[in-house]
Amino acid sequence: LAEQTTAPKPEPAADEEEDVGLDESDMDEEMIGALREILPDSATALLEKLDAAEAMAADSQQQKALLHEIWLSLSSEQREAFVESDDVSDESGDNSDAAGGKRVQPQSERGGKVDGRSQTLPPPAKRPCSKAHALTAVSSKPADYKRLEGNEGNCDICDADYKYTVGAYHCDVCKNWDCCVRCGSTATATAPDKSSKNKCGGNKR
């Protein structure tokens, strides 16, 4: 039997070695900005090429080719600095939107629903309580009822039960007067007094 030999693997081309860590999708306007940060003022030739690349049409083949040429001219230390700056940029952008780099608020900080419950405050009340005090819009159980169990309230106007998470109105002066969104959104000078009722499973007084 003829002796079997294993052909040696071809050595990677110089350009292939130099391209490690750089993808064509990385060669864009952001790369130009990152390169400006890591290149010293003494690298005039590379900075001039960056100016030329910036003047070209964004994402054009000419721009990508020139950026690739600049990349090949970088030292290993400069490439490492570029990759590190790109990683930091990615991390800082995790909480940013694509349009303007604004921080994206967690769902709990925005309106809408959390765990299927509305967390948006109702509009300002159009009526006062039975003693003519201004009402406060709420989307959770008022602090005045923190000792009471549950998260349900009872309207002191129409006697309807509701969940505070869908919105309600509370009197911070009387401390034991509430109404539903429907009644609180109806304009009137005064409201009937039914504040002796039990609320949230216990007496409000």
C-alpha cells in the first residue's frame, strides 16, 4: 500500500490574519469616529485617509475599501484599542434606542401595563369630594389605606367596586373618600357624602 501523507494546511494570507476582529458591517461612520479617538495626532497620513473616507458616500464600497486599507495600516495595539472602544460603545447602547441614543425606560417606569394591570394615571378629576376638596388621581391603593388588605376600592358616589390599578380618585384631605374614574371625570360642584362605608375589606375610619 502506498504510504499516505497528509498535505500541509495552507498558511492564511496576510490580509486574512490582519482582518481578524473586523467585519464588513463594522466599516461605517461609527468606525470612522472610533478610529479618530484612538489615532494620535502624529498619524497624519491615516487621519487624512479618514477625512477622505468620511467625505465618501456612507456605506459605499469605496468607503469600505478605504477603511479596510486604514485597518490594515493599524498596529496591533491600535486594533486592540479599537475593539475595546467598540465593546464599550455596545454596552452603553444596550439601554438606548436606535434613533437618538436615548435611554429606554424599563416597563415599570413607563405607562401601559405591568403584569396585565394598567399603571397609567387617569386624567385630572373634574369634581371635588363631598367637602369640596380637590381629588388626586391614583393608579394604586392610596397610602391612607396601607393597613387594609386588598387592592380594591369602592366609589363614594355610585357605590361601584373597582381595582385601584385601573385608576381612581382619592381625597388626600379627607383621607377616606374615593371615587371611580367615571364619576371623577364628570364635572360637578360637589359630590354626595358616603364616606362612612367600608373600603378595601376594612373600615376607612
